[in-house]
Amino acid sequence: MPAYFDDRQREDTLKAARSVGLNVLKLLNEPTAAALTYGFSKTEGGRLLVLDLGGGTFDITLMEYADNIFRVRGVGGSTSIGGTNFDMAIVEHILREFQSLYGFDLRQDRIAYQQLVIHAEKAKIDLSSTDETRIMIPYITATEKGPIHLNISLSRSELEQLIAPILREIEEHIRQTFEQTGFSTEWVDSVILVGGSTRLPVIERLVKKILAPSSGNNPGGPADRIEPLFINQAFRREINPDEAVALGAGILAGMFEGSIPDIEFHDMTSHDLGIEDDQGRFVAVLPRGATYPTRASHLFTTTRDFQEEVWIHVLQEVGTGRKNQVSLGMLRLKISNPKKQGEPNIDVTFAIDANGMLNVSAVDLDSGEKEEITIDSDFALRVS
């Protein structure tokens, strides 16, 4: 599962798995699974940069491992960047070329458009290992003048130009992850690339440029092909990008089954956790990047005189603004001894255990009245 998913997306993943009859024991982040694949058989420790470029998501994870203990030190990424974006860049290019040649928009023909999407992905895959490919679709559509065949060549350099805006976004997310965690790029000693789209040579060149900025300014240019030897050796090419996640999940399954010794994970929150105040603003209680198990508290009070109860709305913020806030649950706290506005002391505590279970409690410090909710790995809300 993508590490940068928010709780709502994780819940949807869980529901989808259960809807087909799967008994879900644990939701495992894909970068963690890939790191597990690499680090499980190693006797020495390491510091990993795991980049997972899937079909529709991009995950960045900085992780340390030693003696079967894996600690996530930083996370980043996007749920709107993936290999599909590369495919659609090719599709848009062909649509423009086709309309320029024949004056016909292939979007108007649903069957033709779907064929184009399929062949665009195939072209992307071809250009991972060749310098040029040809997209040929006989009888792709028909006009009043008769049938039309599609026959367009596409080079790797053309593809890299088409996806340049996406590459800039990927670079920005990687650099932001290092900045937010406070680590320099020199912290990394191994790089694991996960996902079929990382097979495009430009992705590895881009990462090399980030790890060794002096090696060049253009990820597609000749200058960045000259990098220090240690940067080249940092890429763990023995890890199959298409199999790393599945192998890591298999190792974890072996641990559950008892045939593999226990592995200890220390993950971290990928988004801010907090509550909504009386003005509708988000107030962070547990910030992103907190390694769990962990706990944090924040003191609140009432907004009206002699208020007999407060409702606490638990939120996860995945961006800036209300549209990027995900509701995780509500709890109601009674105030047995109402006072004037601002006098009550209400302590709200967020705690996440080693299994990623979030517990939110609220206590009226004057009366000792307490309520709490638990949002567990099943994303079920329980009020006690």
C-alpha cells in the first residue's frame, strides 16, 4: 500500500481487500516492504532511500535498518503522480500529432482512444530499454475518406521532453522530503527503486543528480552521466522493481506464520493529526514525522459560558486548507461542573502504539471526566 496514503485511502484499501474475501492481518507500506526485501538478509546496517513510482502514486521513504530493526526516518510523495502520468503524456502527444496530420480528434472515438492508451503504456515500457519505438495501430479509426492507420515513431529523448514537467514534480517532492526531515543527501548509502516506471533511465539519472548536485543541471543532459562512483554503486540493482514489494510482503507473512524471526518496525506519521477548533481551523496535536509509539497532548478550553459539553472532531491534515482535512472521528466530553468561558481545562491526548493504533482521549482536568476513541488498524471507531 502506498506509504503516503491518508487514513481514508487506507480504509478504502482495507475495504477493497475484505470485499474479495481477504483476511487482512496488516497493512504494509510498499516502501517498507521493499526495504525489508533488501535489508532482511544483510548482516550490516544501512540507510535507505526508497522511491516507489507506481501506476498512480509516488512514495518516498528514508529508512534505517540494523539487526532486523527497521526505522522510518522520513516520508514524502504524492498520491497523484505515477506511471499513468507518463502514459497520458504520450497519449496527448499522439493526439496532437494525429490531429495535425488528419484533422481528426481521436478522443471522439472511444475504442480508438482506449487502444491509444494501451499502446502508449507499451511504448513507455519499450523506451525503458530501447532508444526508439514505433506506435502502430492499423485501422485505428475511419472517416468519410476511409480508414486511417496510426504509425508514429517516438524516441526516448522525446519521451523525456514530454514528461519533463512530471520529472520536475518528482524532484521537488524528493528534495522536500530531505528538507523536512533535516537529513542531507549524504545520509543515504543505498537507493532502492520500486515500480515499473523507475526502469526509465531518466529516473535514475534524476536521482543521481539529487544525490550529487554538482554532477549536472539537466537530468536528461550529458553532464549528469559523470557521477562519483559511490553514487553509481548506491543503486541496489539486485532488487527487481516489480517484485520488491511482493517479496517484502512474503517475508512479513513468514514472520506471521512463524517460520521467520520477528522483525521490528518503527514507522512514522505521514500527515499531521489534530482537531478542529471553534473557528473551523485545524489545530495540530501530533505533527507529521512523529515516530511511533508516541504520544502528544494539547490543552484546550470552552468557548461559551457554562458550557456543559464539548465535541472534539479528530482530523488528519494532508495538505493546506479544509478541503485537505480528513475526518477520523468525533468524541463528546461532558463537563460536570460548568464554568465561565475559558476557565475549564481540557487535556486532549493523541497516542499511537507500535501497531499504528491511534487513541484520542479528552479529560476535564477539573472533574476528572474522561472520554476516548480508538482508531485501529481496521479503521473502526470505538467509543468507550
